[in-house]
Amino acid sequence: MSLRHSGGALLAALMLSACAGGVIPPSAGGPAPSRPSGSGEGATRPVPATPRPTLPPKLPTVSLDDLSTDQANAAGLGVTPGPDIASLIPSGERARAALQAFRISCPTLMKRTDQSGLTRGSDWNSACSAASSWPEATAAEFFSRYFEAVQVGEGKAFVTGYYEPEIAGSRTRQPGYQVPIYRRPAELIDVNLGLFSDSLKGRTIRGKVQGSNFVPFDERSQIVGGSLAGRGLELAWAADPVEFFFLQVQGSGRLTLPDGGLMRIGYDGQNGRDYTGIGKLMKDRGLIQAGSMQDIMQYLRAHPAEGAAIMNENKSFVFFRELTGAGPIGALGVPVTAEATVAADPKYIPLGAPVLLSLDRAEPNGIWIAQDTGGAIKGANRFDSFWGAGARARGIAGGMSARGSALILLPIGSAARLARP
């Protein structure tokens, strides 16, 4: 999808995550995720970070001649040359999965306008040409040969996690399946504000036309209350309103049907209302302590009336379509890859570019590809890591909150072009 939603610092804080994507499973040889249990599992215990080489001191900021000084993108924030990455890229499954993800990103990457201002489409030609036939066994060498590192801003990274949830659902309304999953309404309109003012380039608002006015679309409480009911917009029906709420946060997922079949649904727009993370809201009110996804769900179910009101405080509502292909599609327009895709802010990293993470948790360390976006994933060096589907993915994503450093990998020669002569 172009996921667009939140990201869970503690997916858990729930609600910080959200993204989704066409799911490509982890590389062969990696641990295969199992299906999530009906009760849900707690987050996996943090794994100590693998020792990483110390990065060199920050170098003088590169001057960006042709680029805007507006700090709303990487150019304005400042970019510094990074270290030699040859010794920093771990080999293994993560690098192989990243090469696969980069390879399928190339056709779009070479044609896409880079909002960060760091690259041109032609910059990627050599790397993409080589990637098409590069042996996956030496994936780490591919990245060190064709890329150089830069640091955006201070390079301090914050990484959360998202996954593809699986919940009980039905294609038709029947006893036990009473929560509507809506298609996108035809009257929901996206407006590109950049068409009206250069200062608003890259910004979009959503709403609907009412008479001669453009007004906000219905908020969550109105939709849950039935404002769209009876119009044939029901794509499917969920069994549990809490599980469906969390699936909306992720932006895509799978429905386990009564006959045992699966129906995959993906993001097809959002109502344009601001997203509110209810995990932080509940912690601030003293309703929960740890703020894990499991804590939030337990409280919402134990207090159904209050829980419904709390969920409605998040005015954002996601619409879906049925997916019949490879799975959730990321903002780059290609399937997201389990344990290789991160969602990022395209103003600070080219979508399709590799990023090298060195964090205080071991699981997300290594090289990833920016293939998705998220409503809560804003700013430099803010990433949401995709872990696939199943109990393992849910456990890792639900407890992922890692800090450290990020190096953006650009095609060799790109950084030199940015420097003042």
C-alpha cells in the first residue's frame, strides 16, 4: 500500500506504526514465520545489539548548491559524507533480502522524482544494472561496491516495527461478524496542494465536496456510527472491533474466513483526519502501564464502552481493497519484503534507497531498503521496519523500539555532485 499510517514505537505504543506492503517472505534460509495464535503473543524479548564498528567523527556539512535551503527535506537539514561502508555491511540473510528488495525497486526508482533532493533517476542506472544479475551470496559486496554513505542531519535513528496482521473475518455479514470493513467511498477526494502553490508541493489533503465547499470527510466515530452503512461499501466483515482497529493501524492484513480460506486486504485510502496514537493517550491517563499492544487490547476488551470511545479519539479511518497479487504494496508501488523493507519519510531518503542501521537492538541491525511510507513516520532517520506475517513478526514488531545511527546509501558519485565546487 502506500502505507500511510502509523508506526508503533511500541506498536505497542501502538500506534505509532503503520504501513503495510506486498509481502515477500524472508529470504530462503531465514526463519519462517508461523501463523499468529488466536490469543496473540507478547513482544519478543529485546536481543542485545551486535557490536558494530565505531563510526568516524561527523565531517563538515556538504553544501547543497542547487537545492532548496528549506529544512523540510534532506537537503535543507544538511548532509555529511559517511565512512567507508565496506566493513560495516553484515553479510547473511538480511543483505540477501535487501538485494532482492532493491532489485524489484529499480524500475520505479530510476523514474521516480526524489523528494529528498539527494539523487537523480540516472544516478541509479549502474547499480540497478548490476543488481539484475548480481549473485545473492555476495550481496554485501554489491552494496559496498556501488554505494557510498551519507548522514542526514545528526544521523540519530529511531526505528519501530510493523507487520501484516491476520484476523477473523467474513465476506458476508453473519452472526459473529458484525464489524464492517469498508471500501473507499467515491466521494473521498485527494487534493494535491502543490497544484495551487509551490510552497505546498508534496502536500495533500483529503475531504469531500459538500455543495460548493470542500469539507473534511467523516471522522471515525461517524463512520463507526453508520454514516457509510447501507451503500454497498462493505468489502468484508470482521469479528472483533479491537483486532480490526489494529489492522487499520498496520494498513493491510489477512482475514481468516469461516471456511478456513484467507482474504488479503490492502490500504485504499484514509479519511484525511489526523492520526492519534491511543497507546500514548492511555498511558498518559494511567489506564495502562507498559503500553504494549497486548496491554492496550486487554484494556479495550475489558472495558468495551470506554474502549470504543478511546478508539474513536483516533479520528483517522482506513479504507481497504481486496488484494489478489503478491500481497501488500508499499508506497514505492512494489511488494514490501519481510525483514528487508523499511517505511521512511521520502523527504529525507529516496524511496528505493538502501539504509544501513546500527541500533541498540540486534534484530533490525544491517541493511534495509526504503520501500514504504507511514503517517507517523516523519522526519530524518525515522524508520518503521517490516517483519512480515505470523506470530514471530507480530511479536518482534509489537515490541520494536530501537535507537542508534543511520547511514543513507547513495550511488557512488551522487554526494560529490551535491558538494559545492
